[in-house]
Amino acid sequence: MLRREQLGAVLNAARGAHLLIWLGLVGRVVSGTALGPDTYSAMVWVKLLAVLVVGVNGLFLGRVRERLVAVQGRPPWSALLPGVAAALTSQLGWWTATLIGFLSANR
């Protein structure tokens, strides 16, 4: 939040959004499965891998959040870097899956 909010407030918001994020991921997987993807397509497998990476990354982010909650005072950058790496991984995974889905729908 670019130093606009205290870390505790951001972590509380993340805890509140955690269930919604997992429900969104499950919803996307179920709806994607219902669409009957072409499992012989390499792009579909790349998309599935991207979604799997996002899911595993979400588990990792839960651990990162727990570690940050335990930090007293202002956390050092070394404590924040795993969260930054996980956020970038999440963005890369979601955008990869979205782009492949868009390209598949428009070919």
C-alpha cells in the first residue's frame, strides 16, 4: 500500500480477503472445467500450470502473512521481499492464464 497504511491494517485486509480469493480461484477452475478445454493443446496445459502456480503461491502467501504478523514494529526489507516475490508471481500467473484464455477464445 506504498506506506499509506500500517502493515497491520494491510495484513488484516489480506486475512479478510483470503477466503474470497480462494473462492474465486475455485470458481475459475470449476467454470474452466465446465467449458471443456482442449486438453491436447499445449496452451491449455500452460494455462493449467499457471493456475496451479497461483494456487501454490497462495499457500506460500499464507505463510508469509503469518511471519509478518509475528514481526514487532516495522519489518525489515528482508521480511517483505518474500511477499513482493509472491505478489509478482501471482500477477504473472493470473495474467498468463487470462491472456491464454483470451487468445483461445478469439482464435
